[in-house]
Amino acid sequence: MLSVQMEQRVNLKFLVKLEKICTEAYVMLKEVYGDECLSRTQVFEWFKRFKEGRETTEDGPSTSKTNENIETIGKLIREDRRLSIRGFAEITGIDKECVRQILHESFNMRKVCAKNSAKNGDILNNINTDLVRPGLLDMVITCDESNNKVQALINEMKFSSNATDFYVFYFRII
């Protein structure tokens, strides 16, 4: 037995062949199916598809979530973790929502916000530890620490006789 959605699509296809207007077809479907009727948007989309010559009433499989695309996105992540979802979509030619789903489901990445984290790490990793005094990196403040601590260090720098000994790195989250 056909599902209610499939049944409505078959009926919609029949109404297209009868050369009915889309709005008229929607009203007819709404009258017959009531609350179980497809949304107006879906009716208009399927009407357009059938009018353009589509024969099948079934949804096609998703072509974006293939193993090949998952592997491609995986390689891109390993090459540059700072890429945004938009960046992945532009490079691969996959829809942004599909890229987001692949990152979420296949790679268990909940939020791609590497804009700040990788840059902070790069700055801290590039500091030549031979040229700085011991304990300096303990005073480095990153974006996950409170603004109060930054303000306290700035105030301490103002009143310190060795103001040149303090280095404060503060990364604002934009």
C-alpha cells in the first residue's frame, strides 16, 4: 500500500496530466486529505517536476552523502582544519547543508569554529621559548579566559616597575 505522501504525488501527477493549474490542484488535495495534505510548497515543487516531465513519484537517493564525498571532506579537514562549511562547499561543489551533515554525522564535529583556535595555537607554538623569560607562557591569556583577568593584568602592568616583563596576548572572539 502506498504512503499518504506517495498517494498524493500520484494524484498530483494525474492532475498535471489533466492540465489543471497548480493552485487548483493544491485546493483539491487539501479538500481530500485535509491535515495530512502535503504543504503548499511541496505541492508546487512536485507539480513543477511533473510538468517538466518527471515520471517517478519517489524521492531519489541523496547524491551528496556518498563515501567518496565523505573521504574528500575528511582529506580537506586533515589538510586545513580552519576551513569553514562554506569553504568545504565551495571546494567540493557540495551543498552547504550536506557538508554540515557529513561533518556532524561522519566526523562527529558539532561546530566548525576553528577560525580562532588554530590561530591561537599557531601564535603560541611559534614563540621561541629560548628568548622569553621562564614563566612567561603562564601569563598568556587566551580567548577562553575571562576579561576580568585581562583587566587585572593590565592594571598590574600600569603599577609595576617591571612593566616590560609582562606580555599579554588577548584574542577576541569575533
